[in-house]
Amino acid sequence: MPGMTKTFYRFLCTHSFLIGLFPFFIPVYLWNMGLSISQICFFIALTGLSFCFSLFVWDRLVQIISFKNIILISFMGEVLLISTLFLEQNEGMLVLLGLLNGAYNCFFWTTNRLLFTQTITQNSSGRRFGNSQLIVTIFFKLGVLFGGYLLEQIGFNAVFIVSAIIGIFGIVLFSTQKNLLSPISSSEGSQAIKLSEILSYKDQYHSKLVFAIDGLFLYLESYFWIISLFQIVQQSFWKLGLLVIVMVVIFSLIYILIKNVIDRISVHHLYNFGVLLYLLSWLLRSKVDQNLNLFSVFILLIFITFFTSLFRLTFNKRFFDITKSDVSLKYILIKSYYSQFYLAVFFGVLGGISYLFSDSKLFFRSVYWIAALLTLVYLFYQPVKIKIASKPLK
């Protein structure tokens, strides 16, 4: 698929802004609606299961329809997701929202990862991922700032209208793309992955073990941690948006400093160092509390942002380097199946455990302590030991 770099960045920018407008706020929106921790845990578990089922569908659709249509479905999915919140707020709405949330996440993230692998080589993966994160940061945080303001000052209807307009813009933009007319099967010679391949998959990097916990951490970052921050800012969407913007400035500076040198630094040592800092970031999260003074909270958030950013950069560099050494689409799908299935398992268990806690802050703190221990599993993701082809996929 020629010309993937421009397509990738267009796709990334548009969806990043859309995600910032509302999907970012889903955990705090549900919390603000009065949902309990257990309900939010079960919502996340349902999201993971829906992701797995949607991935099964995505993998088969991408073999028979144009890649352009896959991208168009992703935009339609986002509009449909946000439309669900117009329904009566009950258990049925929450189940439907979870199913659509998983489907949208699947069509966005899987498509995004596949597009990204079309643009990199081993010697550029760290720099390219850093560049993509800067772009995500800018457009995503603009969406967060705008979405937080609209939710706080006007309401959900305004967010829906803006999201629908951006979604339609994305559909129109990619409808004119002429380099996306072929299914993936014609460009990579790939076939839909079978259940037996998923269950029997094994490699030298301990990928299955690491993938099994990665989904848990991603949702701890994007759901539990966001709710913790929401509590710190006295449950204000607007203040949460401003806080995230401050963090993004720090986040951007970090990537500017390290993204261009990461490909030249010892992969093994930097990765291990990143894992240890990530462990520390979860211990620091357990210390953040609204009773702390503003300066202390700010310093803690700076360190948490830095440690998490460095780890995510090194982890994703390793993932995409391995992806380029293997059959890229297969490896991407293996990661998603394992991370999302175990995500559902972990949060299903957490939903049950949450009934034992009457204090939500103590529950979050306990989860962050457990997460700190689990980060050590990432150390099993061994360095790439084979020579990785730098030839781009055709």
C-alpha cells in the first residue's frame, strides 16, 4: 500500500481529536453519572470481550473489502458510540455502550497499528513512534481541552454535534483516498488468523505473557487513573482538561528530548530502565491525593508523566521492531487478542473484589500497588535477537 505515511498521519490526527472530545471522558462521565467502581470494572471487561469479537470480524473484513472501507467503518463506529448516550441511562445502555466501545477501539487501534508498521524500519521505529506520539498529543489534547470545556459549560449535546461533524469530515476525507482500494490480503498475502494459531502461538520474546498484562495497564492508565485525577480536580471536566493539557506539555518535551536518540541507545538497558521507572510511577500514583498541596501534586504528576512516557516509548519501540521481524498483521492481532481477553478477565475479577471496599480511594490505591508489582512481568519481553529486515512491507 503506497503512500501510507500521509494516510497514517491523517488517520491518526482525525481520530486523536475525536477520542479527546469524548471517549477520553467516558470513565469520568460514567463516574459522574453515579456508576459504582464495580459497574465501571464490568463495563471495561465487556469492552475487552467486545474488542476480541470485533477483532475476529475486522480480521475477516480486511481480507475481502478495501482498506478504505475499514477506515470509514472506524469513523462510523465513533459516531455510533457517542450516540448511545442519548438512550435511557440503565443497565441495557451500559451494556450497549461497552459493546460499541470495544468495537470502536478495535477498528481504531488495530487499523492504526497496521498503518504505522507500513511507515517504519528498525532504525526509525523509535523516532517514528515518538513523532506519532507528538501528533497524538497535540490533537488528542486539543480534543480534551475542547471536549472538557463543552461538557462543563454547555453539555453533552454540544460534544455530540462537534464529534458528528468531525466524524463526517473523516468519512469525506478518506472517501477520496485512491491508494486504499485493495484488501490487505492482496498487499500482504495474509489470511485471517485461526483460533488454533492464537492459542498455540509462541515466540522467544514471551510475548503472550506480556500481552496478557498490557491491556490491564492500558486501562488502568486510561480509566482508573483518569478517575483518580477527576477526584483531585473536584469532579470538574474543565479542570481535568486543563490538568491534562499541563501534563501534555511535559509529555511533549520528554518526547522531543528522547525520540531522536532512542534508536541509537542500547535497547536492552533503556528498556529495563523504563520498566523500573514504570513500576515507580504506579507507586507514585498511590501517593497522589487531593489532600496534598497543589505543588506536591504537580511534582508527582510530572514524575508520573515522565516515567510512563519513557516506558511507553521503549515498550512500543520493542513491539514494533518485533512486528517488523515477524508477519506484522499476525503479530498485531495476537497482541490484541491476548491483551483484550485478559483485560476482560482482570477487570471482571477487580469488579468482584471492589465489593469488599467501601472507600474508592483505598481501592484505587490497592490496585496501584498491585500494578507496581505486575510491571516486573514486562522484563520478560526479551530484546530482539534476530536481524530485523528494514525493507518496508509491500
